[in-house]
Amino acid sequence: MKAKKYIWSMICVYMAYLTHGMQALIFSQNQVNFATKWGFDMSDPSSAAYAAGVAAVSTAIAWTGFGKFISVWIGGEISDRVGRKKLMIGGAILYIICFATMFVTNNATVAAIMGLLGGIATSGFWDASGYPAVQEAYPAAPGSALIMIKFFVALSSIFYPLICVQTAAAGNWKINIVIPLVLSCVVLVFACIARFVYDDEKAANAGSGSDKRADQAEIDAAKARQLVAPGKFTAFLTYFYAFLVMAVMYGAQQYTKAFGLAYCGLSEMQAASMTTMYQVGSIVAVAFWAVMMSKLKWHPLKVLIVDAVITAGSLLAVLLVHQVAIVYIAILILGFGCAGGALQTGLSVLQEFVPGPKGRNTGIYYTFMGAASYLMPVIVAKLTVISGESKAVYTLMTLMFILAVVQVVATLYLILRYKKVFGTTPLAKAE
């Protein structure tokens, strides 16, 4: 069984995303401390200097998204050519450089460049190699293998916001940089010792003189299942789905705390707990959908339509009701809907509609994701300067709701199109 033979490669990937869960939150959860470190006066939340500091942090977050956007497509191509191992090692090295520089620099521009580097390391290296690697190591249930990536992202995202509040209160906030730095070193060790399926098969084919791709038979079989061609619009929509999911997920991940502070009258710890509640919802969803897909054989599109409806409904509740208890419940449900593996599940839908090399498909898919990761914080940074942080965050939540509704419509379209392409409905009970 491949999963047992390549267990270290799976551990390496999952540990990488445990680290990524912290990297994704490091700027937003340490906003005031980073801005102060970079020379901004953050003593008065109503001052222009404070708004400038918040905008600088949002800019650093945006550069992280831009790094993802510019690197993930080419990373997928490189991963298919040179293998998964080298990119996993390269991503770990870039993460180490990124966190070490964040620890010492007092310059906002340098920190933003490290955000760019972190985005490149995440998507250009780890997404391009890690996502295909776990699918290849666990072919019996690749959807479940993918959704477990989200489990480890969520696991670190549950505890990291609370750690940030505690260390800041104790005057040791830089520990929040040291923790992911140490984990990056651990990932580097695992990447060096692990064996990867694709790399082994590629070496075996080279040794036999075969030019046939290791995964070409799988691609041919997937194409043979299609009764009609999906069409260009359907193919585009399967890629664009990453933008829709990530725009909502990234906004909720980065700005839930700010929304709680601005509109629910919460303390720092209570607001950080909202981010934790969001991640608890996501981790419950990961476990739930893993069972539904692997044991009960739910099709990924059936999962996605449920996720999309839940996401839109919970965002509407957050926007209309600002009572603390209701918002906590809505944020928990939001995490279940938009951060419980919808992004990873969408990738498996893409691979079914548009069969191709996993590295390439992952790269294109995550290019759309990177566009959302870049665009959302840019919008917040611009709106913060214009209207202040609280209004900017509320406007962002409204935009997220609109995108969630679009996600519902897009999923319904793909469900209808699936029946024409494959001759069966993805909503039917599995035999």
C-alpha cells in the first residue's frame, strides 16, 4: 500500500501545512506589534498613524498573496519536471529565511518582501509539490488525502491566535515568529529524509528508457470517462472556483478578529477566540467531510454545494446580527462551510473535469487562489486609508457574502454540467 510506503512524505507535507497555518496568520494576529516594530505609532487607534500602521500590515499580507499568485503556476510545471522532493526542500529553506528576517528587521518594506517570499514558498514550492504528493501517496482516497491538508492548517490556526495574545500580554510576542521558524527547520529535515511517489516513479521510468509520464495512464482513463467535452467555460469555472473560495476564506481568516473588535465590543482575547472558533468549525468539517467522501462516497460536488450554502448563510448572519453569541455561532458555521476543505475539494473536481498532470493543474488552480489572496488585503488596505479600519472590514464582509452567493451559483452550474459530461448526477447516492 502506497500510503504506508510513503508515510514520511505525507508527514512532511502535513507538517509543512501545520507551519503554513501560522505563516498565514502571522501578520494579522501580530498586527500592532509588527507595526510598532516597523516604526509606526500605534498608541491611538483613532489616529492617522495607527491607520497607516494597519495599512502597512495589510500591505505585507497582500504581498504574501502576490507571491502566491506569481509563483504557483510555474511551480506546478517545475514540480512535474523535477519532482516533489526538491520543491518541498526549497519551500522549507525559503520559510526559514522568511521567518528569520521577520524576527530581526525593523523595516516595513523588508517585512513585505518577506511576505512575498513566504507566498512564493507556500504556493510556488509547497502547494505545487505537496498537494500532488499526498494524492499520489494515497490514491485510494485522494480527496480525503487532500482535505487532511486543511486539517493541519486549521489545527495550527486554532491555537496560534491564542498563543499570540498570551505571549504579547507577557511581553514576549517574538516567540510567535520563533515557533514557525523552528517548525520550518523540522519540515526541512523531513523533506530531506522522505521518499516521494512521483520522484521514485520518474526515476524508474528514466531508468527503463520510457518517455511516458508516470501518471499518463490515469489521465487517459479520466478522459475516457467523459461522454462529451466539458467545454471552455466549465474548465475555466473549475479553475476560478479557487478564487471564489479563497476570497471568502482569506477574508474570514485574516479579518475576523478585527470585525469582533470593531462591531461586537470584544476584548483582544475574545476577538482572537473568534478566529479560533472559525478554525474549530473548519477542523470539524475536515473530519466530517473526510468520512462522507471516503466512507459514504459523497461526490466532491455534493460536498461543495453544502459548503457554499452554509458559507453564504453564515456570512449573512454575521452582517445582520452583532450579538456576541450569535456571531460566535455564525463564525463557527462559517469555518465549517468555507474553510473545511472546500479549496482542496475543488481541486479534486478540477482534476475530474480537466484531467492533466497534477502539478500543472494544481499550479493553475492555485494561481486563481493567489489572485484572491492578493486582492482581498489590497482592498482592505485601500479602504482603511479612506474610511478607517472598522468600515473597511464591514465592507469586506459584505463583498465576501456576494462572492459566497456567486459560489453557490457556480457550484449548481457544475453539478448540472457534470450530469451532461459524465452521464450521472453527483448528488445521487453512491452504490
